[in-house]
Amino acid sequence: MRTPVRPLRPLIRRSLATAATAALAAALLTPAASAAPPAPPGAHSAPRESTPVHSYEDAIRESVWVDTRLDGDGDGRTDRVAVDIVRPREPAQQGRRIPVIMDASPYYSCCGRGNESQRKTYDADGDIVQMPLYYDNYFVPRGYAFVAVDLAGTNRSDGCVDVGGRSDVQSAKAVVDWLNGRGKGYTSRTGSTKAEAGWTNGRTGMIGKSYDGTIANGVAATGVEGLETIVPIAAISSWYDYYFAKGAPLYDSGPEWLSDYVESPEARARCAAVQQEIVDGAPRTGDRTPFWTERDYVKDVRKVDASVFVIHGMQDLNVRPKHFGQWWDGLAENGVERKIWLSQTGHVDPFDFRRAEWADTLHRWFDHELLGYDNGVDDEPMADIERAPDRWVTSDVWPPRATGTVTLRPDKGEQAGVGTLGLRTGSGTETFTDDPGQDESDWAAEIDRSTSAKAGFVTRPLTRDVRLSGSSRVTVTATPTTSSAHLSAVLVDLGPDTIRDYAATGEGITTLTERTCWGPSTTGDSSCFRETAARTAAVEHTVFSRGWADLGNHASAGKGEPLTPGKRYTITLDLHASDHVVPKGHRLALIVAGTDQGLIDPPSSTPTLTLDLSRTAARVPLVGGTAAFARATSGSPHITPDALLDGVDGPRATHRVPGGGSR
């Protein structure tokens, strides 16, 4: 067994800010030439940046099949996963070992990666020709190997897809083990000729968007040695929370649909037993079963030894921001080195909303974490936050140290269902009837009108900006008229703004015809990708945090029960993490309602719910705490606009796939 070279990693005080250079694109367009390699970490005048000194055209392109030590498809032999590798030729010739950047994905054949839905392609001998995305073009000339793993049951791998379970995670973990001399690899899918990874020092960084980033989270939660950093982009942290919100079903399908969607045709034919196990393990009741426990990476966050660079869209309605919020909180509690980017987009890769800054930041992050370069990233802010389209701010830590939990309480107003929101405990009740045909945009548009489908509570116009940073919770005490009821709670910024149009096609971006190039290209693998621009919308309200629950889960987050009509129940809804400033002159609103059309499924009945306002409250993370809220809501009268408040279009009901296809 080889012991990997593990240079000491300096303690990172957290994140990278962005510092794009004007010459970056031009430099990337220049073909890499062979040159003397950079000095290794620890040498005299150690480098601060890896440079493109290796030939991409002459890089070694090979495939290895790594033994997962599992027999998911039950054929009597352990499954092998296909690992396609592109690595520079020169370091091996010089006897130097290099680090690895890895993207493990189920989408390389079925659905494609990135904004242009790229798939792996091979030549007549089965050797890799095109790697999707730009990671190989950009990083291989800089002295990294790029490794793309087909998860079990996909593309050229054995086994079966189990949607974030042991097989999926082991598909990538086994490769990390192989890279560190602890696993077995072969030169073919069925042969016995072994393949060794003597060209690498074992230091591995995993990256990927959505399903791919989810696997990175899962592998990090095993604590596997050799995984130095992960970069999860719009990634799932608990698969239960992808399909349910405290018992409320979020889609009209379960993980068996996704498994069938991504599996290769041959895997689909041999994996019927695994498919049935998924169906049986994930009932549509919304109960937390052992199936979901296995796929909860947050519970194992204490095992994470890798540093973590989180990227997420705060308006991601596919992999919702709760996923990064609970993962981030767990990382913080366990002292994990981390940083974060939060955009205004939906389910979008940073390469498509902040390209030059992203390439520069990711480059420096990997240089620091995998090459050990002292490039100053540990002195930069932890968080980059998109405050308006293409306008970014930073925070030294996230959430800011001055953030405190503020309890906001609803109270009755002059009209039914149009109440106030403040610091004092309210009284009385408000009533609404679930309308599965309405969504959060409908509720917010009529916030100042009495409507039967929602109860809204609004502050005075603010005299100062108010910043909410982190995860909120809303505790609701409600009496239903039927034996089933679903609840939604949303936080809304009431006031004019221009935001990324996250609900439109592109989820906040428009794809242009012009291309920019991010490294050298070959005949079969271009480094040139279509540029994008922000797609914006002028709005009069913005829903910036949301959460849902089945009231039947009042006694247990993991198990529901029928309700007794006329009986009062209390339940807490976990709202999605966000970082949002409600500007001076705007109002902050809390809306409580039933089915949020397009985001949760309706209950089996049509309940009317009565809220006990004295036992209903929102606990929000507010920079400056209670004093800041009190100052911002004093000295200004309440106003009641007559017009409807326009927002983005409502959420679209659809089969959602975490990262498949162009998104």
C-alpha cells in the first residue's frame, strides 16, 4: 500500500473573494507549451500559482475500471465502475506525482453535463475523446489529472443506481481509495490485468453540480483519507429533503423515477430488484425510513475532513437552499474549513453566471488545497453573495458574527388575513382555505388584500435596511377542518427591485451565441463555451425564503399521522437559508398558506386552517439582532397599496432532475 504524499495544509480562515484579471481570457486562449515544471511545495521561492506548462494535446488519456467491492446487480462478481482519466504526460516522465480533480456523475451518457449538455465521447478503441465541461482543458495543463467517474449502473459501469445510497457513494469513494493505493483497478471491465495509480500523490478534490456535487458531499461524509477538498455546486445534503419537507411531498414521483432516468439500458434490464428496493424503501407517505437515513449526509458531517467550498443559488427550486443551509451549519459546528458563494440564480453553475471570477477562484482554491500553494486565499472573506444581478458583496464570515435570532410575531390587522408583523405577541386567529391552484407568487401579489387562500403579516415600511442571513424557522399553531393538511410559509420583500428571473427558462441566465475558451482544445474536445448574461425581471415583491410541512408530522419530523378535525396542532417549518437585504422603504412579510402550487403536492383533502396567532412566530437570522429590527420598524406609518404586486412567474410543476441535461 502506498502512503500518499500529504503536504501540510495551512489553516484556512475561510473563503475566497474573487479577483479576476483582465488578461485571464487571453492567457487561456494560448495553447499550453511544455516547460519546466513549477517548484514543489516547500521549495525555495515556492510558487503561488500553477501555470499551463504541460501539453493538453499530448496528455495521457486512459480508462480504468475500479472495483467497488459491492455486488449491486447480484451477478456474483463485484461491480467495477468506469474511470476516464486525462493527465499530463510530462510529470510521469519526470517521476513526479500529481493531484487529482474528480467529478463522479450519473449523467455522462444519459443526459449530459453543463449548459450545453455535453456527454463523454470515445474513439473506436474506447479511449476517451471528449470530457464534458472545461475542467480537463483548464487544469491538466496546470499539472492536475482530471478523473471522470461513471456512477454504478451508468454509462460503462457495472452495478445499479441507488440514488445517493451506498452504491452511488462507494462508486466514487472506491476511486479515491484506488488513487491512494488502497483499492483495485483494472484495464478493462471484465479482464484481470491490474491498473495502478502510481502517477498520483493521492491528493484528490471532488467537484460537481447537483447530483455530482451530492456525491461529493456523500464521499466527504465517509471521512475517506486522501479526499482533501470538495466543491459541491447546488448539491443535495439529505435525499429525504429533496423529495419531502417534513412529510409534505415535493414532487409527484420518487427516487425510483430518477434511477430509471439515469441508468444505462443494460443496467435497467438487470437492476429490477434494486429498483423495487427503492420503491419499497421510499414510500410516498413522507415517513423517514432507513432508506432515507442511509442517504442523509448531514448526520455524518462530523466525519468530514476535507475542506468544503459551497456554491448555491438562493432561488434554486430544484435542489432547494435548505440543502446548503443545513450542510453549512453542520460543517461550522464541526470546525470544517469552508467558504461559500451564494447567487441570485436558480439551479445554475457558477461557470454560467460569473465565469471569469469563478475560473480564477476555483484555480486558486485547488492550488491551495491540492498543491499546498500559499496564495493568500486564507486571508480572504469567507462568503461572496450576489446582492443584485452581477453585483457581489463579501462577508468575512457567514453568517456575519453580528447575526442574532429575532422572533417576529404575527398579529391581526384591520382586514381578515391582512395582519401585522412585529416583536410583540399577537392575539386572535386568522383563517385560510388550501387552494392547490395558487402559489407563493399569487399570495404575495395580493398581500394587502383579504383573500381566502392565505394569511399575510407585514411590517411597517422600514426606516433602515434589514439583512437576513442564514436559516429561518416558522412555528405555526393551526386547527384543521380535515384529517390532512399541508402548510407553506414564505418570507417576502415587498418593494420594487430588479432581480434575476429565476423562474424563467435559464433560471436567471440567458445563453448567448459568443464563445470564450478556457484552456487549449483538441479536435474532439473544445474548451470554448457559449457565454451567458443575466436574465432579469423588474418586480414589486421578492419571495426570498420558503418552507413546507405536512401538519400530520407535528409530533415527529419523520413520521406522520392523520389529524383530528377541530384539534389544535403546533409544527415548525424549516425555511430555506438565504442572505437577503430588505431595503429601507420596503416591507417584510410573512405569509402562511396551504399548498404552494408547483413546489409541494396538495393533501388528500381541502382543509380550512385556523391559525392561533399567540402561538405562531417566525424566528429569523437578522444582522444586528432584535435591536436592528426595532430601529428599522420605528417611526414610519403602515401603508396599504391598492395595486397588485408583480413578482416572477410562479414555480412550474415538473419532474425535477438534480442536474440532468442543460441545467
